[in-house]
Amino acid sequence: MALVPVYMPKFGMTMTEGFITEWHVEEGAVVHQGELLFSVETEKATSDVEALASGTIAEICAEAESDVPVGGIVAYIETDSEVS
């Protein structure tokens, strides 16, 4: 098993943080690569963030309606194989 961190992505050159408006999954949910995880509001737009790995949501580290710096860990996905 491997824990894959989910980071706050950078959607624009000047973006320093994103506001998580809504989670579309809960801890313990099984997700597949490309599945919608959460929505992020920035100064310019609202964007959706997809899972980059398949597995189980092991932990959500950032609650909905909170600001997270770019590159900050918002969740962990537990996968069935080692990820390097």
C-alpha cells in the first residue's frame, strides 16, 4: 500500500492559494483516476480537481470552505501498489 498526497494545484501564474468550495468525496470513498475530488475557487474562476491515482480516500486534510496554499496537501489516497 502507498499513500499518494493530493496537492492544491496552481491554476495561474499569480495564484498563491485556493479556496476549497466543496468536496465531492468523503474519507473512505473509493475513487478512480480522473474522478472529481473537490472544487476550488480562485480570484479568477472555479475549477474542479480530479484524482491523479485510483484508491481509497485515506484522509482529507483540508476542510471545505477553507483556503489552502498552492502545493499544500489537501488529502491522501491509499493505493494498492507502491508509487514512486
